[in-house]
Amino acid sequence: MLRLPKFKYLAPKTLSQALKLLADHGPGAMLIAGGTDVLPKMKRRQFHPQVLIGLNGIKRLRGIRGSRNKGFLIKAGTSLSEIASHSVIGKAYPGLTQAAEVISTPILRNMGTIGGNLCLDTRCNYYDQSHEWRQAIHWCKKAPGAGLSSEEVPCRVAPGSPRCWAVSSCDTAPMLIALGAQVTLAGPQGERTIPTSALYHDDGQRYLTKGPDEILTEVHLPPADGIRSAYLKLRRRGAFDFPVLGAAVALKLGTDNLIESARIVIGGIASHPVEMEAAEKLLLGRPYSPELGRQAAQAAFALARPMDNTDFTLFYRKKMVPVYIERALRRALAS
Ligand SMILES: Cc1cc2nc3c(=O)[nH]c(=O)nc-3n(C[C@H](O)[C@H](O)[C@H](O)COP(=O)(O)OP(=O)(O)OC[C@H]3O[C@@H](n4cnc5c(N)ncnc54)[C@H](O)[C@@H]3O)c2cc1C
Ligand code: SF4
């Protein structure tokens, strides 16, 4: 049985207390919300914080408010279950409901939060293993052994590469990017609001642009404004696996059913969610037809370059990118 190492748990009641604790404890501290990723990773010794700063007691970080016309504010500590079961969100942004309701299991969705999901660690077959397993292969860049720096150990997937290629595996990020959502980060210097896409670096190790002293506080969904959306996920076991491919689509039809706006964002194929701009451009200003959907989906094939570090072969995952985009386009238009 894997056991948790010793740690100190601090439970601030306000955001400013949490920010102060984070600043006071520095790199030895880590935020925890639902803990559904932090705690398993501490057991596998992928994370070793001496101090955990719990966010669940901060009332300001919970709740959903808004409307289809004004858009929604979703606080970072809101559970995935609350989002998945929100009736107005389900009607106005069906893609977000579809993304939230396929994350892990019902119990984990009750604990797991949207903030934790957006800040979820990247994943890799060589990293998401026990301490002993990783020690046996002499570690890798993302989690070098004690006393080693990441420069001293290779990437096991791409041994000549100077970077880590671990995969962005959160289901809500591609959908929120496609919907044009923004996120607010609070830090010692105040608050800043950025597009969700700007939260991510294309780097499996330093995958977030968020500073270590910042807390994600809110997600802002723009007005639904006729946007049709859908999310589809590829994984081996429908019951609870992480995505090895997630296709998020948000479309708006204008007069004469011409496509007025189109955003297609793919998760699970790179260290950050990837926007398929070439596919989007093909759709714009044209009426949707099955043939156009196929062409747009095919345009994404060349842009998808998954690495061999998750479930299924990379060739299969690459082949599935256009298939899932085409299906997601049809699902969005049917919504
Ligand atoms: C068996 C299993 C299956 C899973 N399947 C999926 C899946 O299919 N899809 C998926 O997307 N996820 C999956 N997960 C991961 C996880 O359950 C979800 O991503 C969940 O939303 C994480 O939220 P949390 O609140 O539990 O995060 P935590 O574990 O508490 O935190 C995760 C990370 O976010 C940081 N963090 C949390 N809140 C904030 C904040 N407000 N500001 C800044 N940083 C913050 C933490 O420091 C940590 O780095 C799975 C987990 C398990 C154990
Ligand atoms: S991509 Fe390479 S460095 Fe990153 S976790 Fe996997 S093996 Fe390690």
C-alpha cells in the first residue's frame, strides 16, 4: 500500500490568508483543493511538499453565478459535479458539461474542482509510476531523483530532447479555450485576468504560466450568444481514464447558416491544449456540410503530433484526431 509522507496542513479561511501562507512557505508549500491529483502524487513521491495549503475553507472560491446572456463566473473551488449538473450551463455551453461529466469518476468529481483541473499536472507513462518504478529506470527530467537536476537526466520518451513532453490531460481546458473563457489569478501584486490558453506553456515540466505565488480564483465564461459547443474524449476505459485525446469544438452560425466563428482545441496530444487554426479557417464563412467537416478535420491531422508517452500508440491517436474533430463538429451542430 502506498502511504502519504508526513506534511503539515494549513486551512486558511480567506484568499489573502492563503496568499500570505503561500508566500511565507515558498517552494516547500503546495496548494490543494479537492486533492484528487495532489494526494495520489504525494503517495507516489512525484510531489513532496512539506506544507499543504487547503483552499476548501475559502468561501470566496466557491459557487457559480451568471446567465446565458451575461456569461458565467465559476469560482475555482467549484466542484466538477456542480458544473456538470448545472442546468443552464448544460443548455448554454453543452460542451463544458460534456467535458466535466467525463472526468474520472462520480466520487472524484464531487471532490475535484475546476481550479484543480485547470492546474492539473501533465502526464506521461514514464512519470505516472511509483517511486520505485521511476528509480529503477533512473528517473527522467520531469522528476529527477533527489540531488539531481533535470539537466542531468534524460527524457525517456525523446532521449535527445532538452525538454519534457508530458501531456496536458485535463478535460476542461480545451473546452474553456474553445469557448473563449478567461481565468483570474490572484497574487501578491493583485489580480490579473488572462485567456485560458495563456495559462499554459508548451512544456511538460513548466506547463503553467501561473506564478508559484498565484492562486487561480475564477473562470469567466463569455455570453453564450448562439455558440454551439461539444466535447469528445478518447480513452481506453469509459468509466474513469484520463483523456488520450480530447476534442473541443465551439461554433457559431450566422445568416444563411454560414459559420461565423469556429474554435477547435485538442487536448491530450501535447504539453498544452492545441488550437487547430488551419481547421478553423477552413470552416469560416462557409455553410457546414459533411464534406467541409471532413476537410476541416483532415487539416488538423498534420498539426497533431502526439508523442509515444500515453495509452494507445501515437499513430492511432494521431489518426483519431480528425475522426474526433469531425464527430465533435457534428455533435456541436446538433446541440
Ligand atoms: C483515477 C483518476 C482519474 C482521473 N481522471 C481524470 C480525467 O479523466 N480527466 C481529468 O481532467 N482529470 C482526471 N483526474 C484528475 C483530477 O481528479 C481532476 O483533474 C480534478 O479536477 C483535480 O481537481 P482537484 O481539486 O482535486 O485538484 P488538486 O489535486 O487539489 O490539485 C491539482 C493541482 O492544481 C493545483 N491547484 C488546485 N487548485 C488551485 C487553485 N485554485 N489555484 C492554483 N492552483 C490550484 C494544485 O496545487 C495541484 O497542482 C483523475 C484523477 C484520478 C485519481
Ligand atoms: S516526457 Fe520525458 S521528461 Fe517528461 S515525464 Fe515523460 S519521460 Fe519524463
